[in-house]
Amino acid sequence: MLRRVRFSEGVGSSWWRALNFVWSGRGLIDPRWLSDNIVRKIGDGRSTDFWADSWLEVGPLARAFGRFYDLAVNKHISVADMFEAGWALNGNGWKWRRRLFVWEEELVAQCVGVLANFVLQGDATDRWVWNLHPLQSYSVRSAYSYLTASDGSSMEDFASFLWVKSVPLKVNIFIWRLFLNRLPTKDNLLRRGVIEVHQELCSTNCGKAEDVVHLFIQCDVYSQVWHLVLNWLGLSTALHVSLGGHAEQFAGVGGNSKTSRNLFTIIWVLFVIWKDQNDRIFQMGNDSGVTLLERIKLQTYWWLKSHYVLFVFDYPFWRLNPLFCLQAIM
Ligand SMILES: [Zn+2]
């Protein structure tokens, strides 16, 4: 029951559909593998969703105890608030929309049992950890062996998916948080009581309310960046024809390598947009779309340059021929 962002909704761009395509699990053995293996390590419990986040061995409680999640009055309560209210058998944390049947009461006892020995760490904050690695930090190899152990026949799909994931760790974490809708966008901050209703407006001052779909897709300020990037890649014509028709092409049905290149670029654009949103809030930044495009060109250049032996191009060439350069290595 993770509140995933549905990129397919309200978005005509084939880029977004390509991203959604991967996220929705096309080609994945178990589409839940990603969200299931990013778990919350609880500190004070303040920034973890009691029902939706995976913070116990049973996975998200909303799934393990789906019936109670449906019946729960407060579906967005944090682990800390739930603990304070009391999650013992007759604790005040349990508030139901109707009186429970006897057999349901017995199930509650099971759920309470799962929580029984859980201790909050008041001096630490909650954080995401990658569950598959012994050190609980991200490891491509651990993800890869997990996936390929399940079914060798789909290795190709995973390979391309994980390959795209081979962007910097901080970008990976950002992307996971984005897909789990766990970025501190204004709507999320409002829901957690961090900001007030009148502070909900988009960080670009466009005047609309800020949620993840608005910020990364619909906002006038940032949608301009997508246009500029398409243009840079020489794909500007895609904006003038039926975008939907290009979805399959961009999603890489004709070859995984194309998916890799597109997703690499998409991920980087998302990251730069998010950094810019942060700058606007904390440093009163006001960069133009063109400035952001230049940032994307420069950051991707240095990343590729320092990570791919085959990436032998100089910066002026990269700026002029991005697709050619990407094709050489992906
Ligand atoms: Zn906006």
C-alpha cells in the first residue's frame, strides 16, 4: 500500500511513460522487489509511516495486516505517534472505523505481538537502508544476485534496470524516495504537520500546490527543463506529434540499450530539478531552465567521464552530440 507516484496519470510524455514502465514492474520477476528491499531503520520513528513503510520483518503493516489498515481511522500516523498513543493490546493507538469482530480482535493480538519487542532509538533519526546487503548500504551486486537468483531467464531486463541504477548513490536514494513518494515535497510536509496549509505552494512560486507530480512534471518552471533536454538530445520533434506513439520506442522495446540511455537522462533531470527546488527553498535560488539544462550537461559529463573508460569525449563534443556519446557506452 505504498503511495506510489503514478507517472502514467496526467502525463503525455513518453519519457515519463518509459520510467513508469520500469517502475510498474514490466520485465521484473516480482514488481515489488525494489520497494520490499528498501526498508526503514527506525530511530525516533518520527519520519516513518506506521502503516505504509516497511520497517518490520513482516514488511509494510498495511499489507501484512491489510484488513486493519482498511479499518484504521488514521492511515498516515507515524511510528512515533503510534508508539506514544500506545500500540499494546488495548492501547489508544488502535482506532477503528467500527467495532471489531472477535476473530478480528485475535488478529490484532498477532499484530501487537509483532510490535511487542520493538524499541525506538530516541537519539537517532529514521533512515532508508538497502535490505539485501550485509552492511545495509546500497550494493548493485547484492541487488543483482538477489534478482538473478530468482529466475535467470529475465536477467537481461534486470541488467538494464540495474545498469541505469548505476548513477551515484545519492541519486539512487533520491530516486527511491521519489518513487515511494517520500521526498519532503510540500504536500508531504503538510501531511506530517511540518508546515501549515498556507505554506503548501510550489517552491517555484508558480502559485500552485506542490506535490511530486506537479513539481516534476506539470510545473511550468520545470516542464521547461524537460523541453530543453529533449531539444538538446535532438528529440524535439517528439513534442509535436503524438507522444503516446513514441512510448514503446522510448521504453526500449526494440532494445534495452535505449531504455538505459533514456532512463539515465530522465533520472538526472529529476535529480537536478529536485536540487533546484531545494536551492529555491534554502538559498533563495531562482535559476532559469537554461541554467538547469547547462547543469545537467555538466554533471552528466563529469559523471560519465569519471566512470566509463569508453567515454573519451571532450565537453564541447558532449554538449553537441549527447546521444552519440551515450550510444558509445550504453
Ligand atoms: Zn510549480
